[in-house]
Amino acid sequence: MRKLLLIFTLLAAGIINASAQQKKINGSVKDSQTNDALPFATITVVVPGQPVNKFAADDHGNFTVDAPVGATIQASFAGYQPMKVTVADSTTITILLKSSGNLSEVVVIAYGTEKRKDLTGAITSISAKEVSEMPSTNLATALASRSPGLEVHSTSTQPGASAAVNVRGLNSITQLEGPLFIVDGVALVGDIRNINPGDIESVEILKDAAAAGIYGSRAAEGVILITTKKPKVGATSVNFEMYAGIQVNNPAYKMLNARDYATLKRAAYQDADPGTFGAPGTDTADNKMFNTYELQSIANGYTNYNWQNAILHNNAPTENYTLSVSNGTGSNRVYFSGQYQDQQGIMINTGYKKYSGFLRDETAIRSFLKLGASVNYTHDITSNPMQNEYQQSLTESPLMPIYDASGQPLIVVDRSTGVPTIFNPVTLGQDATNLYTTNRTNANLYLDFTPVKNLVLHSSIGADIYQAEQDTYYPRTTGPGYTPTNGFGEIYNTRATDILWENTATYNFAKGDHEVNLLGGFTFERHEDFATDMQADQFPTDLLSYKAIGSAGQKLQDNSNYDGWAVRSLFARAVYKYKGRYILNATIRQDGSSRFGPNNKFGVFPTVSGAWRVIDEPWMGYKLKTWLNDFKLRLSYGLVGNQNLPYDAIYTRYDPSTYPFNGSSVTSGYAVAGTNGVFGNNSLQWEVQHQLNVGTDLAFLDNRIQLSVDLYNKDISSLLMPLPLAPSSGFQTEFVNVAAMNTKGIDVALKITAIKTKDFTWQTSLNWSKYQSKVTKLFPGRDSVNLALRVGLPPSGTYVNYVYNGLYQQGDDFTLNPNGKPGDIKIKDVNGDGKITPEDEVVVGSSIPKGWGSFWNYFRYKSLSLTIYSTYEYGQKLNNLTFTDLTYYNSLYGNTGNVTVQGGNYWTPTNTNTNIPRPNSFGTSLKTLPGGIGQGSSYSIQNAGYFKIQHITMGYDFPSALLNKIKVHSLNIYAQALNPFLFTGYKGVDPDVAGADAANEIYPRYRTFLVGAKLGL
């Protein structure tokens, strides 16, 4: 028994000794997708019963460790998911790490792609998922505040409205055209609303010179790269998306009812000359103030007519359907999509329809030769509201019937003259026509040739062909078309074509710690614009309308206009990486443009940028990397240009004209410099920006906190300005490169994964931006052109006016306005000279926000998700003339009709605690100040900061177990509210779309409620 026990003990000891025997393990840590080494990865060795051993791999991701069989080796690296392996018999192991963040994400850059971690410039990516979160008729509005530094404002709330896009502040004084849009290598003309958001793979915003500078003269206002979807490798997939819903009227203005309006009108007429009209409220006075229809409404107990309801729907439907098919098998890959969108308007006879189709085909002819092509066609129709239709419905007398006894819109005609005294806005909506139809084709054909390893030759030719037609007709039932006009029609056609031919060569070289990427290229771009305009009246019948404009009795206008230019460019880029953590990027581009005279056709635009991946330095240490996952510094400097100069700035214009000859007869000819009087200056040159950008990218706590900060400064010189010329020259102005300005700002992006468990996730992101622009130089010896354009102020957006100082009260001193009366607007004597003169005008506000951005929250519990996306701006002011007109009953601002409920709180001797002036129909004291100075003041300037909930979306993803049973790859259903809440002190329709002077308040505000589904097969 003792022998057996001894033998068993010896065997057990031998087994234990063998298992504990140390082995030398040679390992390496690599990226699971690219197989690239991950230098200085943290290695953790865990042996039961022994202290944990931590150390760093070498600069090639290699390590050597002594460990027994059964020990655990874990590798971790910033931006990647940790990976554990168990030591077995093998003495060599390779640990492949998967990315846990977006550092390995491939980002589209100019003429290529790059890993996010290797970017040296200021680039923001917006994914397809982010674009599709909020349904929109315009891709630009779907990008609103998605990227710090990017401002997007719709020009109106109406369906199909275009958008104004701005990247990093103001970049010119006179030549602003917005950023350059590039779709799959094709430069777009104007608006991007024709692009189907469902076809978008990603959008990249190139904000600094390092990112956008390779586009040279086209990059002055930033570059936006749009990449569409390509067929993915694998079997055929089919995706169907749809949504349908209603738009609910959310009026910004509530007007006075009939009784209160009658009281207001009596007060306004009695204010100037009470003796003429008699005692207020008497039949004698009312008969002089109200027409027959209004008197009948008063006699009937103040019958109230709601004119807004007559031209508005309580709700309007909207729907969208998109079908896409992708086949990624074999050497030929195809992607196709089709879209139908129909958004009816809240206002009668308004809306937007779009039909689009997209096809992409890629064929691998040989392993070294690939041919690809894509084409996108869009046809859309916008039914616009008529001019003043919405405002007229607001100000119409609520005592006036909307329809006559026959049910037709009522038009009141002066029988003695036959001239209408009252037109009906309902006829504008029902009978008038304002259609805007576009047809757009974007096409691209490209060839990739790889003659030797790592060298890719790429050639592509792309075209953007844009045709638009605006058809307008005012019939006899409307003001512009009434007798003697007998109908007014206009057809305005525009056609724009942009052809871009690009040829590039890309070469990649890597050896040891060194990696080089070289790019060289040649491009040629040709752009043409052509427009024709026909206007006519005296139509034989309204049935023909604009469709038979040739039948009109009188041609008012029939002309055309042409503009065209070409740019030839050479460019090169070199990217050098050392040990993956020191990155240097240099670009240069030479542009030759036909927009300039012979002396300055060519411009050269160099840029240089660098990045230091501090996180990859060996001295950072593994302890620091346990909570700091990414740390990169970026620096860039470079030049970009602006070639957006009008032709008549360079070449003297000749316009058709007539000349008297022999006293009475007229001879046709041409007028030098035309109507604008501009003398061409063929020595003009590029507007040039010197851009500096400093940025950092940080990530903490397993990438759950990601922060990106950029500071930029742009010194902009050679700005184009019209120089007044002496009358003896025969010209009015000459454009010269003389002015300068500066724009500087900061962009911040923060993303946080606050909670992430098996069943629940909460992610949030915040964007914040601000900038300051100021003119630093104008003309030699002059620091101002006018009060709003002067050195030290922004080149646009500044309001200069008299200062509103409350209302005059009884007993006040009227020295500044001897003809004034209690209840009049009081203007501040700023310089204290005892009188109101233009010297009292000062800066009273700016439409430039002090900051703006977005706030995004995403919650997910198992298969249920909730997304809330909001935007905000603060510190800006708008000149809300529309609200002033609608609240102040007076002849100065042109409103002698109804006013808002707020306007009913006007000044009276017994109601003095108000800022609404006394109503007045004829009093001259309200029209001008002493000396004939206009009444304009800061009275109309309003704070326009806001916080808007753009959308709230609740979605549900069906579980995979159910999807497998019904043979479906994915299925998501959702409910969504668009623009459900707006928090603002602004009193107009919407400060997000109003524009600097509230000029775009042509359409009411509304909310949208949708249900939708996304199906993948």
C-alpha cells in the first residue's frame, strides 16, 4: 500500500511539474481587418496563483513572454476590443484585435480614402444612418448641425425649399456662393435637393485647408464630399423603405377677431382727425371707415371670417417609398434604387413631388482592370405659394366675407372706375400658378488600372446636367392679372452643365517604419449656364395660361443670358507616416481659370499638415492607456482660393440699347457697361485665404467618451470690391482686389456612451461651434463703405439703425420730435446733440449667432430604440419686419388691415404699459422723424436664439428568431415626430428659416407625424 501511495505521489508531482514548466511564447498583435501591426500594444499575462504581469509590445507589435500551458495572455490597444488567448502547445501566437471605436474607420478624402486615425485635417463624417434619421426633401437639411462648423438653414418652411449651406463662417464680402459639392467625383451645380438621401453611403465635410486645399480655387467656402452606395460583396439583397404621415398646421400668428379689429380700425381713423369721422362707433363714423360688406358683418353682431383657414389645410399628407437592389456576386456588381416622394403642402395648391432613379455598375474586367459607371436621374415638381399670399390672408379684414353669394372668392370692384379695391388671397391660391420643375442627371464613368503592385491609375469623366423651368401665371381673378392686364404669364428656363474630367495616379509604398502615399493628377472642368425669360400679358383667355404664352397680346420681355467658364488644374499630394504615429501631409494645386484676364489666369495653392499620435508613444505607459484610448494632435496651414467672380467684373459689358438720332427717331445699338455701369478690370486675381487649423482628438474609458476640438484662423485677402469711379469716366464702378477680412472660430464635437449593457444603451453627442468675422481692410484711406460695412465689423449680417427708446407718454418732452404725440415711437439721441440725425445710427444687432450646434440622444432597450435630435443657436438677432407689419396698424409699414393679438395691445391714454404704438391711418408724425428721416429703428430687431427638437423617433427591430422563420434579413418599424417643439423668444414663423430680414416668412409652420418601415431581404 505504501509503495502504491509513493508511486501515485511521484506521478502527481511529475504532472504538476510538467504543467508548470515555463514556455517561451513569441507573439504579435495585429488589426483583424488590415493585418497591420499594432505597436506598443499592452500585454497582460495571468497565471493562477501568481502576480499579474503587464508590459508593452515593441514598435512592431511583437512580444516575447515566458508562460506555462494554461496561462492567459490578453492584448489591448487604444481603439480596439481587448482579446484573450490561452497558452497551449504552440510557441507562436498571433492576436487579432477588432476595432471598438471609429479609429480604423475608412474616411473618404479628396481623391482617395484614409483611416480616421491617420487624418491630419479637419474632416467630419456623417454616416448613412445619421442622414436617414430625419426624412427630408433636401439632403442639405438632413445635414443641419450634424457637423461642428456646418450651418444649414432652409430658405423657407414650404415643401421642397432649398437650403443655404455655410462652412466655418464668412469667407468673402461680395462673392459668397456656398461650399463645393462633390458627388462620387462629380461637381454639382447649385442645390443638392435632387440627391436621394437613401442612396447616401457617407458625407464628409472638409473644413480646413489641409482637407479641402487640394481643390484649390474651388475650396474657399469648404468642400462637401458625398459618397453614394456601392454594391456590397455577397448575394443579392433587396431593401424597401417607406413612410407615410400627416403634416399638422402649427400657426405662428393669431390675429384679432372681427370685434377687436373693428375697435382697432376706429381708433386708427379717429387718431389723426376725429372731427372728420365723427364720434367713434357711430353709424356716421363707421360708414366712412368700413365698406358695405364689413358694415353688414357689424350689423350681424360682428361676423368673423377666418382668412387663414381659407388658404390652409388643417393637415396635409406626406409619403415616401424607396426600393434598392444590390448584387455583389461575381466580377460584375450592380446597385439600383428608385424613389417616389410626395409632400403635399399645408397651403392650398402647394407641395413637392420627386421621382428619382440611381444605377451603379462595377465590373472587374481583369484583376488589374476595373470599369465602373453610375447615373442618377431626378425629376421633381414644386408647387410654390404665390407672392404675398400668406401675408395677405393674415391681414385681410375679418369682417370681410371670403366668398360671394355664388360661392366664388369675393372680389370687390369700384363701380365708378372698374378697378378692384380688394383682392382675395384665395384666388391666388386656387387660380394662380407657380410651378418649378427640374430635371437633373448626374453621371460618372471611370476606369481603374493597376499596371504594377501599389500603383493605381484612375480616369473618370463626370457630368451634372441640370434643367429647370419656372412657370407663372396670374389670371384675371388676381391682382397682377386683372383688367387691363388680362392675365400675366412668365416662363423662365435655366440650363446648367458641368463636365469634369479627372486623371490621377496613386502609389503606396511601405517598408519597415516608413509608409508613403503619393498622388498626382490632372483635371479639366467646363461649366455653362444658359437662361431664357419670357413675360407677356393681354391673354385672350385664362384657359391658355403660360402654356400658350405666344398667344398673349403683348410681349413684355423676351431675352436670354449665358455664362460659362473652364478650369484646368494640376495637383499633387504626398503623405508620409513614420512608425504609424508621425504623419505629414503636403498638397499643391495649380489652377488656370478662364474667369480671369490674361495677367492672372493661374493660381497656386499649397497646403501642409501634420498629425502626432501621442497615444502610440511608448512612454505613454499601459496604466495611462487603461483610461486614455486616443490622443492625437493635428496642425495644418495652407492656401485656398475663390474664383467666383462675375464676368462683367473682368470684361466690360455691352447691353442692347436705343439712341436718339436726328432729334426724334430711335436707333438700336449697344450701351457700353450696360445698366450696371461696371468697367471691366482684366487684372483681377483670386480671392485668397491663408488658413491655420489646430486640432486634437481624444478618447477615454474604452472609447466611451470621444472629444474633438479644432481652432481655426483664416486671413482672407485680395477681396473683390466695387470701387466708385469719377462721373467723367463714363462708368459707375470698377471691381478691384483691395479688401481683406479675418474669420476665426472653434469647433467642438463630443460623443458619450453613458450606459452600455447587454440590454440597455444610452449614447449622446453634442456639437458646438462659433466664429467671428471682421473686415480688416477696405479701400486705401477709407475704413468704411457705409455704416454696416466698415473695418472691425463683419462683412454682412450687421444691423445699423436708430435705437428704439420706448413710446412717448403724456407729459414727455417732444423736443426730438416736435410733431410727435403720445403713443409714438421714441428714438434715442445717441450722441446727445439734442436732435435726431444719421449720426445717431449705431449697431443694433447681428444675424451671426454667438454659437450653434446640435444635441443627439439615442436610447436602446433590447429591440426598442428612441432617438431625440435637436439643434440650437444663440446670440443672434433678426430684423423681424414681418412681425412689425403684423402687429402695428399704420400706413408707414403698409398694414392697414388686421393685426396679431399682440398688436391689439396698442397704446391708449389708459393703456400705456405697452410697446405697441398707437394705431394711426394717416398721421404723418408716424411716417417720418424731423428732417424726413425714416421711422426705421431697432424696434423690429428681435432676439432669435432657439432650441428646436428636430425629430423624435421610436423604433422597433424584430428579433432574429422571428426573421429567420419568415426568411427576412431585417425589419424595423418606427413612429416619428418632426419639428414637434420650438423654444424661442422670436415672434416670427421660425428663426431657423427666417433669414436676416425675415424675408422668407412666406409659409406657415407645421409639425409632421410619420410611421414607417425598413425591410431587408
